[in-house]
Amino acid sequence: MVRDLRRARSEIPGFPKVLLFFQGDVAQGARFFADRWPDAPAVADESRTFFEGFGCRRATFRQLFGVRALRASLRALRKGNGVGKPVGDPMVMPGALLLRGERVIWEHDFDHAGDHPDWSEVARLRAPACESA
């Protein structure tokens, strides 16, 4: 998903600035982002304070191993994305949201572990104050 988000950020006109949060420490984040998005603006959230604050919840069995999740896993493998060593709690679902000031104006409720937001929708809803960098 990080590579897809990076591509959207660079290719979709008007895409807002991105700030990523990850569950590991700074060194783990550097290793993870090295080939995916080396200069990604990212925050180490080892204690999952932000994940909890953003409402990211633990996955159900279906969200991790259901048919749609397994199909998404095969699609990811074909794209060259493998399964790495888990960092933090691998049962926590991802989150994606767009803020305007302190208000959430868009969020993607992940249906399964391989679900991806429609990033073009984010560009249409972006806050006027966000400019492409």
C-alpha cells in the first residue's frame, strides 16, 4: 500500500501531503521505507498511541484470511510485494484518513488486510490549504 500511496502522491494532481505512522521504532521504519519510499514523512508509533487514537482496530479472522484477503495477497505477490517480518502488532488493521484542520473529512474503513483506498477520491476531497509539495 505504501508504494501505491507514493505513486498517487506523485501522479495525482492536487494530492494532499502525506504523513505515515508505523508501529516500529525509527530504525525499523528506515529499513521498511528504504526501498518503498525512502524520503517518506513517517512517525514511529511503537506504543500505537496514534493507531489507537485514529481508531485502528484489531483484525478479525475473515479480514486476515478470508477469500478477498487471500486474493489481495496473491495480487501483492505478483506486484513483487512479499510478506516481511511483522513489527508491532500484525493484527492491527491499517488506517487511512484525510484531515482538514482537526476534522476528519475522509477515511477508508479497511474491509480486509489487502484492501486499498481509492486514492483519487482523496485528491478530490483534499483540504484547500494542502498544496502539492
